[in-house]
Amino acid sequence: MRTYLISFDASAPERHALADAIMQLGEAWARPLGTTWYVQSTHRADAIERRLKPLIDGTESLLIQEVESRALLLNTALHWFKRRRPAIAEADDVVALAA
């Protein structure tokens, strides 16, 4: 399992589509800042780029970087959220990890 930092600069319509796509990329995701995400995924960075690139236009920016699983966050918290699956009870949807 890899951990990716994904950040983007996109307008409102694309922002919502990107957020939806990012939440579907892997087993867990977190959004510590407005348009900055951490995603745990088995996919490689180039595969993630292929999924997200069609959702932005030529003037918008996208950063995808594989990172270590640990991070230092100031004035924010990191909570990992599992992808929602019908078979999992709602109480199991949120897993908090130490920052």
C-alpha cells in the first residue's frame, strides 16, 4: 500500500469532481486542508494521474506525490476515512490514526 499526497488548484465544478474521484482512488483517504488530500492506494502515481487528469482543464494544477505514511500537521488533524461500502456498518466508516 502506498500513500500519496494529492493537491490541486481547480475551479468549483472541477473541484467537486476531483474530490469525488480522489475518494474512490484507494482504501483510505484524508483531507487535512481544503484541496490537499492523502490517499492510501495500491495504484501507482501514473495510474492516479490518468484517472484525475481528465477532470481538470489545461490551466488548472494537479500534484500527485508518493510520501511516507507519517506527517507533521500544524493546526489540523489527520483522520483516515475508509471508502464507504454497503457491507460495512456506518460506525466502521471512520478510523482515526495518530498524527
